[in-house]
Amino acid sequence: MTYKEFIENKIDIAPLSGIDVDEKEINSALKPHQRVSVLWALRGGRRGIFARFGLGKTVMQLEWCRILQKHEGGRALIVMPLNVLPEFRADAADILGMAPPPYCRTMAVK
């Protein structure tokens, strides 16, 4: 066995643990790179989207949460600094046409 084969045998591919969704379910406001990122995250399950500044992570997170809630139910939580909340609310309303996400101050369910 070569060293390369030894290393390749150590590679552990994460299993798919997400949901399959039709690409038509993705909001048409998303750009192509955002659409494939959301689909990739939904299908994979435990994945993070580590996109560079300006590529639309906010919109991707909101759309990912919307679709996941639609298919699985429950609630979604996005943890962020308070000064980022206006951007999330603006993107939800202006780009995705969603209701602005609420700001949670306590653990109480509304």
C-alpha cells in the first residue's frame, strides 16, 4: 500500500442526513450560486455555508430556514449580533417577500 492509498483510506465522507427538495421550491429571488448553496445545505443536513462577504449569506440562511420549516415543521433559530438584525429583516421583506423574522428576547414561546 502506498502512502497516498493509506491517506485516501482515512477519508471519511459525511453521510447525507438532510432533505431532498425540488429546485423549484427555492425562491426565484436567489441568485444561481445562492440556489445551489441552499440545495447543498438542505440535502447534506449538518452543513455550514461559509461564503465570502457580499455573496448573500443572509438570504441563504433565511431561505434554508423557510424550506426546512415547510418540510419538517418546528422553529428555526439564527443566532447573530443584534446589529445584524436590521439586515436580516430587510432581506426577508425586500428580497424574499417574507415576514421579517422576530427578535427573541426570552425563551418564552409566542
